[in-house]
Amino acid sequence: MIIRLADVADAAGIARVHVDTWRTTYRGIVPDEFLAGLSYAQRQAAWERHLAEPSASQCVYVAENDGEVVGFANGGPERSNDPIYRGELYAIYILEPWQHHGIGKAFVMEIARWLVDHGCTSMLVWVLAQNPSRRFYEALGGTYVRNRTITIGGAPLEEVAYGWKDLGTALTRWQGIG
């Protein structure tokens, strides 16, 4: 398994992971019509645009196994001007067969290191409250910050924010977790 920075050649693999993980993770949470309408081609085009013009303020990592993208994560500056949390883990998506193999933790650590290297010493992540994987962030020591309601596919959904005020301390702790 290789975790590395993504490039434009990874767009199709990222799009596949993006669509497939939404369909498996959010089934029964996000409206079925919305999930059915997700498009590999549209996601690929969006990721190609994003990766073709890399931003110095954001990063995208992929997990690759035998040349196949099996997961991705991205992060950068916190997007709602939070006064405490300056960095944000935007997303982690890992194909179902590859979950529970340490890839998520590796992604969190890579994003955290990248944020620290870019002057962000704290991090926030938003996760759907009904997402069973939200406990992952609690296991990594994320503390509840607040919640908010968002709309996906016309449905109001609750999101929960977890935060780490000191990424240096968090990184040290995570290195000690198996």
C-alpha cells in the first residue's frame, strides 16, 4: 500500500472511490435518488480540474494498491473562518474492502503533517452524524466541537465537527496507536 500526493492522472480512480464510497457509506442516510445520480464522469471531470491546477493551500492524497486507487483524502485551510481550528480535513473516502486496514489513520496523519508544514497547528473535520465511521475520529481523540444542518439531495442532514487543537500532540499520539 502506498500513500502519496495525488496528481491529475489519479482523477479517474479518485472519482470511482468518491462515487462508490458515497453509495455504500451513505445508503439509507442520503436520499437514494441523489446517490443513484452520482456520475463517475462528472466526478472525474471535477477532480481533473482540481488536480490540474494544484493549490498551494490544499492537498489531496491517494492510497494506491498495485496501481489502483483504493482511497483518497484531502485537506487545507478551515473553510468557515473558525477562530480556533485553522486547518480542515475535508474528506476521507476508502473503498469498503480496504477499510479497517489503517489507511484512514495514515490519511489523517498525512493531512495533519501537511497542515502543520503549512502553518496550521489545529484541525477540524465535519462528518455526517449518521455516518457509522464518525467513531473513527473519536478514537483518534477528536473532540466534539459543534453540529450544523446541511442539505444533500433535498434532505436536511446533521453534521458533527470534531477537532484537534494541537496537531503536534495529536501526531505524537497517533504514532503510538497501532
